[in-house]
Amino acid sequence: MIVDLLRREHRSMELLLAVLQRELEIFERGERPDYEVIRAVICYFQVYPEVYHHPQEDLIFSKLRIRDPDAAASLGDITREHHEGADRLRHFAQAIDAVLADRDILRQEVGSIVRNFIVRERDHMVWEEQEFFPTALKALFPQDWMEIGSALTDRKDPLFSEAGEATSDAVKAHILQLAQEAEAERHSPTFSSAIAAVKPGGAKTDGPSF
């Protein structure tokens, strides 16, 4: 069932948002987050939700508009929500790029951008789980779901396939592994020595401070 797959993908995205929140908490303590982990999370959201997950939901919403226009109108515009989410992701990525390029950007501003991305993504998924999916399941006919599945299968992008789903799972597992390695490194003597090298006032001796 398509909705079951979308729910599983939400669980995957929530896992990665939790990883990102961990990096944000490290930042808020005045320590250096792991940029490899952060960039990997950004890349995941740029590819899988934007190219694969959201188009499925948009197709469901288009069917809902036909079957029950009033219900669709009461939900709002999920396609617009997805566009706004893409804008937040782009803003997030640009902020991290600015940090890594050592361009001027306020630490507080970066933290606010990351936090806003996490909170809004979680709120959006909760809304879909509690409002959008139940409404669609109630209104759409079996033929609608078959047509949605067929439309996705017909796409040439390899992400729209079981292989694409497997690749998504592999990427997610890789990011979680990176996060585990970063956490282990933070507890190593070498990392403790690096923290001791931080200048007074929170500025590091080299590299971006985020």
C-alpha cells in the first residue's frame, strides 16, 4: 500500500531529523558539529523526499481534489507546503555552505535556520499522518491507488522503483553510521584535546566554528 510506504519513509526521515537535532544540540553547547553528517542529511533530503516521496503525496492530493474537493480544500495545499519545505531546505543548505566557506553569518542565525527546518519538517509529517493520509484513505477508490502506483512506476527516474527504495535505505544506514562514528570520536581523547585548543570566547584555532 502506497500510504504504508510513505509512513515508513516518514520514520526514516524522523531518524535523520533526530541525527540533525543531535548536531544542533552540540552546536548550542558551543561545540563543533560534524559537518559530514550534516551535509549527508541535507543531501538525503534533497534527493529522496524531494524527488521521490513528495511527488507521490502530490499525486494522492490531486486525486483527492477530484474525489472530494471539499475535503481537499479543508486540508489546504499540500503541494505548496512541499514547495515551502524545499525552500527551507535550500535555505538550510545555503547557511551550512556559508559556514563551510567561512563567510560572515551569525551563529544564532544558523542555529535558528537548522531548528526551523527540523521543527517544520516534523510538524508537516505529523499533519500528513493525522490529517492528510486518513482523509485520502477514506475518499480515494482502489482504482485511484492503482493509477497513482502506475504513474509512479512509469517514471524513468530509477528512484521510482524498489531499487530506489533500497538505495534510500542504504543511504540512511550510511548516515546513521556516520553519526555513530562522530559520536564515538567526540568521546575520544583526541577530540577532548581538540576541545581544549578552543580559544577563549569560543573561537576555534582553525576551521569554521558553526
